[in-house]
Amino acid sequence: MPGLITEDGANGANGAPYTNNYTNGADTNGHPSDQLNDYVDGHANGYSNGASNGSTREVNHDDWFIGSVDQGTTSSRFIIFNSWADPVAMHQIEFENLYPQSGWHDQAPYELLDTVEECIEKATEKFVALGYLKSQIKAVGITNQRETTICWDKNTGEPLCQAVVWPDTRTKDLVRELKNRPGAEKLTELCGLPLSTYPSSVKLMWMIKHHGEVSKAYEENRLAFGTVDSWLIYKLNGGTERNIHVTDTTNASRTMFMNLHTRQYDDQLLNFFEIDPTKVALPKIVPSSSPDAYGSIARGTLAGVKIGGCLGDQSSALVGQCGFNAGQAKNTYGTGCFLLYNVGTKPVISKYGLLATVAYDFGEGSEAVYALEGSVAVAGSGVKFLLNNLGFERDSHRISALAESVEDNGGLVFVTAFSGLFAPYWIDDAKGTIFGITQHTKRGHIARATLEATCFQTRAILDAMERDSGHKLHSLAVDGGMSNSDLTMQTQADVSDIHVARPPMRETTALGAAIAAGMAADGCGWDSLEDVAEMMRIKDHVKIFKPVNDKKKVARMYANWERAVQMSRGWVVQEEDDGPEHATSIKQSQT
Ligand SMILES: Nc1ncnc2c1ncn2[C@@H]1O[C@H](COP(=O)(O)OP(=O)(O)O)[C@@H](O)[C@H]1O
Ligand SMILES: O=P(O)(O)OC[C@H](O)CO
């Protein structure tokens, strides 16, 4: 068969490593996607795409592959992995995030689906162009931004309003009211999450109360609720035709409707949030890897291919990093930043502001594994804010270069509390605040302070994790778009006094879902997590960032950060934001 896959990249045919795999990656403002640059960087860092080191490989039609949909907050992508967990073809599309009012964050449900379907088509075309056969793709996995809430009509399969995205804070007054209700104090023990604007429960409750079409569908028993995984799986299966309405345990653990111990919906939780399950169809909770629960792709180039696995994106990254043992942790720097620490097969309820969540649950024959999680609402979205709102630069990687153009933060601290502050602070009355501006302040200082904000929050999470678990982490596996910034990773190592380990292949989120799907598919060698871990052990080229900074300087910087956090409290007052209380309609976003 035609074509050789070279170690230089996926693309021996034109000799341009990876670039052909990223041809359409365009930012919303028309610039080449960051990921194009990121991936080429990753390659230059020593990542090799082949099955073994230093050789060329012939296309072999006995090889098997797994596809993975990664539907993130900033972009959708589809990556096809070979049996060595190396990506061989990929397509990524950035889509529009909508901010119709201060504190509101919407996405169009069909844009999420359409970009996913287009990525599947284009990546598969690239795969076939390399000489492979579509039939070599044995299964597809799904991973997704979590908590984002979608309502649709179960009779028609049509969305009823825009998706309310996870960092949205329109529910803050509702949350304040709920905190005073009897039973509020028991919620975290039951479901692992603190009551805040973050989970799906308050988003759904708000949509039922304030969006006419959702309320009407609820009263008429036509309402279907889902997070992004459920919406995509339902639609990829053809919607009402097969009516596959499911979610995996990891995604369900982010709704506040699921009991963390039984991993099923809990009436106490549903009652607390006034959700009557006879009026709204909730997705069935199924294991993250399953040969039959997720159906198959109904149309398009991969019609008939089984969907074998599904994981919320942060769980997926933990699996992709092979964090299978209690005590292992990973931190993913995407739109937000999420540190997951594997605590084993019993959930640990945090006393210090972290979340308890399902790490992964591979169903029959294996126990569910839990994690402590530290969630930071703003990471890469702070970088995007500098690009899109302040016009600092054109591409994310340039923000890192801009930050490097100054020696330090020049006395600036940027509390990037665009959605209040999440873990471990849970401050809902803060908004983004920059302290320390003088005539000396340059754009470089603001860029640097933006990157540092994520590192400081990660440090606060690591401190909380140490207190909850009694163990100090010495090494942190990282991934996600913002982990491409060497400056950020070095700052993280310095600020947290920890070794930061960055793998050359940073598509670990997509890889996790591919592993879940591969384990459910016939004819694949990934039969167990041990097999996968063994295969990954032989890979190398992890880049380690070691702490080098002067400890006194770090202590001063961190003390300033903590002072700034305290000073950012209380900006939001109840009467503020008395804007119109209705979710954005689909029509509004189409005009
Ligand atoms: N070199 C870089 N320096 C800083 N931020 C970056 C860099 N490359 C990408 N990012 C940021 O990473 C985010 C995208 O990361 P990704 O993991 O794809 O996110 P998501 O899964 O949330 O869609 C964007 O917000 C982007 O601004
Ligand atoms: O889009 P990401 O990668 O920042 O992930 C979003 C999280 O799943 C939200 O909980």
C-alpha cells in the first residue's frame, strides 16, 4: 500500500510534520490556531510520532486505530491514535464563545455538534490520505468540557436555548438563596461538590425558572437535560431515531444530581434542586468504557463505528497521563485549569475547598476510582482575554513571549476572578482585579501577571491537597494548551517548589477517551489499564521543569497574591446585574 509514515511526523507524503494535520486550525479572529504552533513546538521538543524510535514504518492494514472526539471549551478536535497511543491524524476547529451579558457565558449546541462532525470528517480524510482504511478505526471515544448544560426537546431532538457554559455566573443569586435552605449543608457529603455557580444543577434550575421554552417543555414532560457528552452522543447516534440518552459516571459526578457513593441519581439531591425526574429526562448513568451503552456513529464518514467510551475531559487527561495509582496527580492548563489527584477506590470529601469527583469508572470487573480536584476557572481564558478583549497579540504563544519580555511582574498581581474564584477559595463576590498598576506598568507585566495567576491558584490547590491527603506531591504531570508556555511551567515549578513534568504528546485528554473506547472494542490490544500503562512506560522525552527561583522572592510573590485575593472580595453586590432574566434564544445567536 502507498505511503510511508516517517518518524518526523504523521505525514511522510509531503514531508511536513504535522502541518497537514492542522490545515484548518483557525482562531475565531482568523489567525492560525494556537494548536498548530503548539503541536509543531511539541514535535520540536522531541515527540516522535512513530511506533518505535528512529525508524520508518510502512502502512499496515492489520494495524488498528481509535478515534477520539475532544470537545473542549475553546475548540473541538478529533484525533486518530495508533495502537502505540501516538496521534496519526487530527483536525481541530475553534468555535465562538458568547458573552451576552457580564457573567454570562453561552455556546450554541449545534456549533458544538457541527464542529465535532466536521473534525471527524476532516481528520478521517487525512487518515485515509496517509494510506489507511477507515475500517481500521475500531472505535471512537468522547471527552468533553464538563458541567456545561444543554436542554433539548426530547420529542424533536432540538435544543431549547443556548448551552450555559461551566464558568457562567448568572446563577450567583440563586446559589446564595440555596445556601440558606435546609439541607444545603449535607450536599457536599452526598455528591462531593460545594454549592456554587459551577455545577449543572444550578444551571438547569435557572433555565427551568427563567427560560420560557425550557419551563414549558418541563411542564409538558418534553424536556431532556444533558451535559455536552450526552448531547453529542445523542446526536451522533441520530437523535430521536435511536434516542440514546446517556452520560458517563465522571460527567454525572459534576452535575450535583449524582450520589458519589452509589454513582446513581439521588432523590435528596434532585429534590433539593427542585428537579422532578418525571418531568425531565435525565441521561442514564453508565460506565466510562462500555461495548454497548454508547451506540455508534449514525452518519458521515465513520457511520457504523462504535462509540466505546466517554470521560469528562479532566478525568480523561488523568487516564491519558496514566495516573492509575492513588497518589498520582495531573494538572491540565486548558481554558480553565484542573488538578486531579487520584485517591483510590473510596471518595475523600475535602475539608479545604477541593472537590471530590469520580476519576474514572471502567465498569464490570473494575472498581470506580475517585479523585480530589482543584478547579481554577480562568487559565487559558485569561490568555484569550488579553488577545481578544485587550488586543495584546494575535496568538496565545505570543502572550508567553510578551511576558518573557519583562524581568518580573513589575509589582502587578492579576486576580483573574472573571467567574469569581473557584478552588480552594470559592469566592463568588469577586471580579477580575489588577493590583499594583503604576506608570511603569507595561503590557508585558500584565501578560506575566495573567500567567502567574494560574500558577498561584495551582499552588493554593496543592497546599489544600497536602492538607487533605497528608502527602506532599513532588512531581506534577501537566498538559493542556497553556502548558506549552515554558515560562508558565517554570513559574509553576518555582511557585510550588515542585517538579513539573510535561510530556511531548500533550493531547492526553483525547488519549484518555481513546483508551476508554479501545478497552471496549474488539480486536484492540488495550485490554486493561495495566496494558496501557506498560505501553506508555516505554515512552520518554518528558520535559522536567525544576524549581530554580530564590525562595524568599517566591514567598513574597505568593504573599502578595494572597493579599490581592483577600482585597478582591466583595466587589459584586446583590443589586448589580439586574439585567433581563432569560437565557439567550437560539435565534438571537443566529442573527
Ligand atoms: N503557548 C501558549 N501560552 C499560553 N497559553 C496558551 C498557549 N497555547 C495555548 N494556550 C491557551 O490554551 C487554551 C487552549 O487549550 P486547550 O487545552 O485546547 O483548551 P480546551 O480544552 O479548554 O479547549 C487557550 O485558552 C489558549 O489561549
Ligand atoms: O475546556 P477545559 O479543558 O478548560 O475543561 C473544562 C472543564 O471540564 C470544566 O469543568
